Amino acid sequence: MPVRPELPEILNRADFGGLAGREPKSVAKMADRGLLAEPTHQHQGKPIWERSVALDWFRSLHDHAVVVPGNEPAFAELREHGIYMCPATSNHLSLARPRLLVMYTPGGGGRVFEVTEVETVGQGLPGTRATTPGTVEITRTRESEDRRTYPSWTVFFLSEAGAIEVITPVIQQGRYVTTGDVRQAMVSGKLLVLPLDKAFPMRQ
């Protein structure tokens, strides 16, 4: 008898949302903006993904950037470990796999970094490389300092690339921006962080 090819595991919006810790509609919208894996199929007019394709997206860096607020714990971890990390419960950037990360600094400027790798801790989603024991220890140290336990983390490894003199508006939570806007701002000295609908309009 001929061997039947194994069918790929399929994720609907609810499945993908469960993996990502997001509402089903949210993952569909992010995918439509190019900020998550593009659906591989449609079923009854709604997107579905082959599980392997959806997860493989997280194993690579993509052509977007994020701007994050800098605070003392973040600056300390940057100095000591060359990282920026956030709880995976953050709705703002824990799913990002950006090529660039901008850390907003007190006074309204920012430091620009190339993202070299991303590791995840305690997640069902992969990073761009396997999680190391050292990274787990860093997250445990933060939890001890915060006197709070987080279920999971996303950790960005960084290499400094430049600076931006003025960023508007004030950054109080992570925001997605285009890599083109960041690179242009490194030359002009000014970055205007656009609303998500303008920076990454939905394609459908």
C-alpha cells in the first residue's frame, strides 16, 4: 500500500492566539500587518496557519523595529548583559522579532541597537536561538529584584548601532516602527513614532 503523506498540523486563530497569549482577532490583525507569520490558508473566509510555518516565523528576525521605554532596571541589564527583556505577558512587543530596537532615554532621545538574537523563557514560542541557562538566570534575578514572578520572558540581545536625538511622542510602552524610519532618524536626529495603522497598515 502507498504511504500516505502526514498532514501538517493546522492552527486556527484561537489556536495561534492561545500559543501567543493574544486574542484570536489580535493575531490575525498582526499577521495582516506583517508582524506575525502570514496565514498559509483560508478556511471559511478566516486565516489558518500550518503550525510549523507559524512557529518558524519566530526563529528569524524580520524587517520591523520596536521602540521601548528605558528605565533603571533596563539600563542596568543593558550595561551588564547587553540585553533588553520584557515579560511575555506584555501586549506590546514580546512577540516581536525586530532587526532594530530603540531604547527611549530620559530627556526624549534614544539609543539604537541591532538585535542579534532573541531568546524566550517559559514560552511555547521559540526565539531565534535556543534558550541558554544564563538567560534563565538573568530572568530569575529580575524576578527576585521585582519581588514578583512572571510566567515567561522575551529577551533581546543587542549590539549598539547609534543614537537619535529626539523621539516623539513620549514612549511609555513598546511601539512598533519601521526600520526605514529608524535609519532615517539616525541621520536626521528625529523620530516621529507613527500610529500602528500608519506604520504597518493592514493589507486586506
